[in-house]
Amino acid sequence: MATAMHPPHSPMSAAHALRQSPIPALRRLVLEENQEAVVIYGHLPSYYLKQLAQEAIMPALGGRELRNRVVVVRAPQVALAD
């Protein structure tokens, strides 16, 4: 049973979940956590990685809202000469 001294969800649990990712780009994201929400900030090169970041954190939410503020920044395409 949780008490005021020991909340059921550690403020570091979502950050810990993300830091365990085998993908370096996900470990560089920034998290902001409080009792109501977890917010993810940063830049990633694909929507797939953005989704992976979200999925990595989901088990640690414990009923809190997830706000994914990650911006996808794709590398510019280089035109190849004929």
C-alpha cells in the first residue's frame, strides 16, 4: 500500500525506462515528470523512433498522462548527379 512518504510511482521511473533503451538517440531525450504527467522533449530523425520512445515510457506512467513533444527532424535529401 502506498503512503504519502512512498508514492506508488517514483519520479525517476519513466526516465529510468528511457535510459535503458538500446537506442542511443532515445537515451538523449529529455523528460519532465510530475504526479500528473510525463513530457518527452527532444529531436529524433524518424516517427518510428518517436513511437519507440513513447512505448519505452508507457509501462512507467502509472496512470499519468504522456505528452510526447518530440520533434521529428529528417536529414535533408541529397540529390545525386546523373
